[in-house]
Amino acid sequence: MAQNVKCVELANQVMIPYLENGNVEGIPLILLHGLADSLHVFELLLPYIPESIRTITLTQRGHGDASCPQSGYGTEDFSSDLLLFMEALKIEKAVVLGASSGGFAARSFAVENPELTLGLILLGSPSALKDNPFAIEMWESTISKLKDPVDAEFVRGFASSITSQKVPRAFMEMMVKENLKVPASVWKETYKGILAEDFPGKLHKIKAPTLIIWGEEDSILPKSDQEALSKAITNSKLVVCPSAGHMLYLEKPDVVAAKIINFLQNEINYR
């Protein structure tokens, strides 16, 4: 897959790197990464998405090579950036995909901007984390205590704790390098925003067709969490990805892509 990362300055002066693939006239599919990742986390998934779809991956504020403001790392900040990003690229409507904690911004965007949201896709995205034992322990034992420079071994350990299947070593090392670009303050402020996320909140306001994909070997999110999320979003469907964990889009990218394509064909009228 050709790499031609561009950069756009939003109306709030935040610089956002992004990568486009596929037909510029095709249905826009915008992919949002989770905590500490960047647009590169989708590199294993994108080759399985047809060229007829316009895929747009972006790196969110404070992550990767994006601008790093001193503040503004709550869900509403990431969601607002997405709105400004679409305005900057003159994207009228899009299917929005949120992976892991990126799902919080994706679903918030769908709540606040129903007229801009063709569909919503959530990949291993929690209903909430404030009562999640893994998330709480990770905050109390490690993330709340992070200091710069962030330790590479912590990042490797964090990555291995949320994957259940082998991922190519070169890819994981690349993602470790991306994760290490994130300052300790952004890790902490973003994580605090994640833990504060309310549920079910305003999820009943989501009107767009919604696909929720969960890895059956997810060590962080039980199936009951995903069932609760699906119940809270009226027009949603929960599908299970066999033999995959929390990072299912890295572990089984071909299977996840097939489920995404099926959703676009049957719910968004993509042809």
C-alpha cells in the first residue's frame, strides 16, 4: 500500500496528518485510532478494503506526528476535531469507524452530527471503562504515574497485553515507535477522558446504522459489554470475530474487512 501521508491544519490550528486510499468519488470511510496509536495502526486492515471505497485514516491530536496542544484530550475534543477535519477536506458525509478507545470519539460524533454520519463502525470499542478492572488497574499501577520519556518496555508490554494473536514483529515495532511519540501528559489526559466516559449517555440519539465487531478472545471487554453497547444503540448489529482479541483489526484484518464490506453493502447501499 502506497504511503502518501498529507497534513491539514484545522480551523482550531491543530495539524492533523492523514492518509487517503481508494476512489476519491467513493463512499468516505474515516478511521479513528485508539489511545497512543496513529493512522499507521490500520496498515494491516486497509489492503483488504476495496479501492472503490475512499478510506481516510488520520492521526488525532497529541498522537504520532499530529499537533500536541497542552490541553484538550477529552472525547469532545477528538470529536470536534473530526468535524473540523471533514470541513477542511470538504467531506459532506462519511461512515465513521472507531477502533478501541477511538470508538468513544466516533460514537460521540454520530450523536452530535447525525446529518453527517452515514454509518458507524466500532471495532473492539468499550461501552465504558470506568468500572472495567483491566482499565482501572492499568491507570492506577502505571499510566497515572507515567513520566517523560515514556519507557519503551512499558509500551511493548501494553501492546502485548491487548493482543491475543501473533502480529507481524516489524509492524509491532513500528507501532511501538508511534506510541513512543505520545508524551506522558497525553497518555494521562486521554486516559482520564476515557475513564470518565458516560454510558449509555446519549447513545440512544444515534440514528445511523451501526456495526459493532468484537473479538471472541478479547481479554479486556466481555461479550456482555458489547451486548450492552449494542442494546444502547438502537439501529446496531453485534458480530463476533472468531479467534481474535481486543486488537482484532490487527489480528484478523481480512475477517474484519469482510464484515465491514458486508455492512457497507447491506446497510449503507454501497455497490
